[in-house]
Amino acid sequence: MRVFIAGASGAIGTRLVTQLIDRGHEVFGSSRSAGSGERVRALGAQPIVLDVLDAGAVREAVLDVEPEAIVHQATALADVRFSRNLDRTFAQTNRLRTEGTDALLAAAREAGVRRFVAQSFASARYAREGGSVKTEDDPLDPSPVASTRETNAAMRYLDEAVADAGGVALRYGGFYGAHNDGLLEPVRRRQFPVVGDGGGVSSFVHLDDAAAATVLALEHDGAGVYNVVDDEPAAVREWLPVLARVLGAKPPRHVPRWLARLAAGDAAVMMGTESRGASNAKAKRELGWAPRHSSWRHGFVTAYASIAPTTEGGVSHTSSPRLAAKAGHRS
């Protein structure tokens, strides 16, 4: 197929470009800048410089490419600075999930594109009651933390708009697998604590596995919403010490809820103590997907062991010069 990827230069977009080309698809990939476009070209795709929030430009690009499928992976999360107010942090991404989705769906309708797949999110979205692992049929949180309401609404909008249009929304787990993952430095510096009992459940997915599920969703007939996560949802108190150990960091600190609320806000407390994980049974059953990294337990080792510090003669080293410079600031 001729596939148009919005957000082709991102962490998952670059992997998706490669996997689609390997399966014989012709890929056109958009990015915000010419520099990122050259990265897309180097992977074998045709680059397009595009602002997904410019509906007119989106229409023109899609009509020009005449794709048979569109994948919406556009976010504004590269180098984002997280704050206590996640709605402020995700403001631009929320626009991409609402206005950007509308622009791409409108262009798809005009161009007669039948296949449409979009990036959504699974973790910390389901109702904080009942079992710790949720399916796509379980209700979403009816009362999100105040500082996350706009973000939750944007993801719900995307899920419903895409599925109603006959497309597929993929609720990915927390991404890992890149050497610049945002989780690494906070864990190295012991800035990511276990809050309260650490009972909040997370679901992860390796970036390569997320891309593989996206390829299968693109080749799948039918609309729907799918959780794309590994086989082992786990509480923070379980996975965080493992990640710290893999990175060669000290064990995470433990802090009470009240202190975490003061320091990081209600959303951090919710995610650390109350969030629910997600089941991947539907994606396995209907898409024929099976994650190669079935659990974060060995996935973290595969992804990060090569950049973990080693000690030689009492001096700490890392195998990545860039990360070595950052590791020198660990607490």
C-alpha cells in the first residue's frame, strides 16, 4: 500500500517507517522540519514537511500523495518539560489529538482513504476501581484528576472519532526502548520515587513491538480500539526497582502520598498508587499480534543494559558518551 504517516520522524514513527518498508509498502512520512524530513528520507520514505494542525496543508498533502492508508503518530512530546499540570505539558499534543485528528480524517474522507490508524494511550486512563487490569470494554475514568482532564478528553475524542470513522485507535502502553527515553534520567537520579504503597499499575510496550502492532492494525479490516501493551501489567513498586537495577542506579526512594502531592501534584500520586493496567488479549486475538518483548522484565534488560554504568577501578562509566555526560549528574 501507499501509506502516509503523520509524525514519521518520532520515536515510533521511525520504527514504523522501517517496518512498513520491510513489508513492501511505499511510505510517505511527514515531519515538522526539513531536518527531521532528512531522517525520514534516510529510512527509505518520501519526506513531507507538514504542520498537522494546518488543515489546508494536510488536505493538500494527502490529496497529492493519494495514499491507501494513513497513520496518525503526530505528537509534540520531544524534549517536552513535564510539570505538575499535565494538561499544560500536553497542550500541543492534545491539539494534535483533536484538531490534527479532524484534519487528517477530513482529508482521508475527501481522498477516499479507507484505512486509518491513530496513536492513543492506555495507562492511567481506566476507571480506578475493580480489578487492576482492564480491557477495552471497561469504562474509562469518569473523574480524572483535575490537571489531566483536558488530556483525557483529547484521548477519548481521538478514540471515538477514529473508530466512528471506521479506523483503528491503538492505546499504547508506556513506550521504552530508546536510549533517550524520558524515564531514564529521573530513575538514574532517584527523582522517580515509589509513592505510598506503590500500587499504581503500569503497562509498557517496547517501541519495536508498538510499531509491529501498528503495521498489523494497518493491514487489518475493521474498526476498533486496541490496547497495545506487553503481557505483564505491574505495580510501580515492582517494576521501578527493576529498572533502577538495570540502569545501575540506586534503589528508588519511597515517599508518602502527602509529600508526593506537594512535590509533584495529584496526577503523580494517582499514577503511583491508583492507576490500572491494560490487557492485550484483544490485540492478540484480532490483530494476530504477539509482543517480542512479552514483559518489561527482560525488555528493560534488552533495551538498557548496554547503556547501564559499569565500574572499573572505582570509576563509573556508561557505554553511551551522551548518557555518560548526563550520568555524571546523578544524585
